[in-house]
Amino acid sequence: MWGLDDGIRCILMNFADNTKLSGEVDTFEGRPTLQQDLHRLEEWASENLTKINKDKCKVLYLGKHNPGVQHRLGSTWLGSNSVERDLGVLVDNKLNMSE
């Protein structure tokens, strides 16, 4: 059995029952790396009999030049939001924060 972060090359953050994965997708190498890490998380969940609520999994595209590449978790294509709540703070795609 292996840990959740084993083999993950992007930034993985855990807090209670939330896990966030972030990486650069504006480089040729960054796009497949993030997708491979999403695949790795799906494998980990399957091997550890853990269910991921894919309806709550969203992509927040940051930066002016972000290509907005779609990603999937298993066979599910992930939706995107322009604003996400992170530990009680709203963060938008321009990194503006509010409560």
C-alpha cells in the first residue's frame, strides 16, 4: 500500500477531508504531469477503497495566459469554476480574495 502523495509531482495539499492538486499547465510538460497526477489520485482512491466525490472536483484556471486545458479524474471530465471557496475564503481566477 502506498501513500496519497507517493509519486505525485504537482503540489498536493490536504486539509481534513479536502485535497487540492495544483500545477502549471502553461508548459508542454505541465499538462500531462497534472493529468498523470489526477490519474494517480484515482488509482490511490480505488486501491484504498476510498470514494472521491467527483461532483465536487472543479478546476480553477489561474492567470491571463492559462490555456484552460480540460482534465479528467478517471473517466469523469472535471468542470471548472471562476471562483472557489478555500477554507472559508472565496478565491477567484484573478486571485482576488473575499469572505
